Amino acid sequence: MAKSEIIQAAVIMGSKSDWETMRPASETLRKFGVAHECRVLSAHRTPEALVEFLADAENRGCAVFIAGAGGAAHLAGVIASKTLKPVFGVPIESKLQGLDSLLSTVQMPAGIPVGALAIGPAGATNAALLAVAVLALQQPELAEKLRAYRAERAQNVLDSTLD
Ligand code: RP5
């Protein structure tokens, strides 16, 4: 069922089994205060519902989509075919260690781009950070939060001590 809240981003995954991998995307968006919705929608199992959600999400302000899928991972590509908004794809670990997912996500023919991230949770986190960077182009407060996030991580490296 379509919800009615305004959102800035959407995190879509092909199966509930993808959620543990994709959760860091949602957690990262939450950390930056980005209103978003997480949905399980499959390019091959629920294509009509997927297309319906994309239109509804855009109507509610969604400016960037994150898609996680495994195996023959065409979800991000199908989403990209239906929207002009940026789409970031996260390959989910699979029976082939995610290599199939990675290639399916990254090897888009020229014309319909998907920004492909690393396999697994690191890719999910970075997809969210890229989504924040896109939104930060129009929202200076988000750019400031990104600067602080990086500064904190840099400080953590500088503060490292070894046994
Ligand atoms: C893909 O198939 C999903 O994205 C998931 O990574 C994979 C396996 O799905 P389940 O069999 O766990 O539902 O569509």
C-alpha cells in the first residue's frame, strides 16, 4: 500500500533476505536525518508493484534511489529505466560470493546508468553516503554533516593506538 509521507530517498531490496545487508543504508540515512522509506520489491517477482512504488515515491519527493539485489541483480537497472533520479546499486552477497550480483549491477549498457557500489554492507553504507552527497547539493546543512562525518572518521584514524 502506498504511504503518504514526504521522503527524500528510498531503499529498495529484492527480498527480505537482503535486509541485513541493506540495513546500514537505512541507518546511515537516519544518522543524517534523511527522510526515507525501505521497501521489499522485486524486479522479476513484483514488477508492477515496483513501478507503482517508484512513481509514488517520486510524487512524495524522493530524489534518489538505492537498490540492493542478489544473483541476477537487475533491480537497480530496472529502477534506473523508470526514473531520471540517481540510482545507486548495492550487490548482495550470493551463492557466487556476490560476483554475479556485482556484474549484473555494474555492467549496465551505455544510456541507463546505475552507480554500482561494493558488494555487501560497505556498499550499502556508501550508497547512502552518496545519496546524502546528492541531496547535499541542494541542502547546505547536509553538506556540513558530511564534512563532520568525515572529520570524525579522520580523527578516529589519527587517534589509533597499537598494542
Ligand atoms: C534476489 O534474489 C534478491 O535480491 C535476493 O538477493 C536473492 C534471493 O532472494 P530470496 O530467495 O532470499 O527471496 O531477487
